[in-house]
Amino acid sequence: MTAATARTSEFEVPVARERRRTPRFAFSETTEIVVPPTRETVLARTSDISGGGCYVDLQNPLPEGTFIRMTISGDCGSLVTEGRVVYIQQRIGMGVAFQPIAESQNRVLNSWLASLERGS
């Protein structure tokens, strides 16, 4: 048995490795997604967030690789940033990796993450 497998009865089952570099937290907030260049706007909800991205609950997720502009509205302000869809789950949602975040927006994100880490 290797570090990347787990043993269940007679079989070794591959175990997915955690690829996140930063911790993620449950975070349910309204998210507005704009898809350039069409400027199509979609309303959704985030269900978790980290310093590197978020998961967006969306019945019809956008294709993997799509670049988006998003506004996540929370109790203590809004985060406006760009992201890229890095994976999808059909009829469930999509994982979004944040693209480089402006310093002012990074302060909003970091304050949310600090609050979530404290559990408040």
C-alpha cells in the first residue's frame, strides 16, 4: 500500500490528494458572475472560499477554462475580482481560481478569511 492509496478489504483504492495551497472555509454569499465578452450576467452563491479561489453553486456551470469577472457580496463589503473556472460538476457548480487580486480587494478577502478562521 502506498501513500496515495487506502486499503479496503481486498482492494487498494486511490485516494485523491488535496491540491489546495490555502485552507478553505464554508462561505455562503451572493455572487454575481459576468462572462466577457458577451457580458452575460449570472447570479449564484458561493459555498466555500479560500485565498486562492471559491466554489460557486450553479446548476449550469460555465465551461472549464472560462475567464469570468465576479462580485461576491458579504456582510462586510464586496470582493470584485477576476477568476477562471478550473473544474465543474454538472448540475451542481464550479470551482473558480482567483486571478491576481488588486490589493484593495485582497484586503476584503483577507478580512473575510481571518473572520472565518476565528469562527466569527
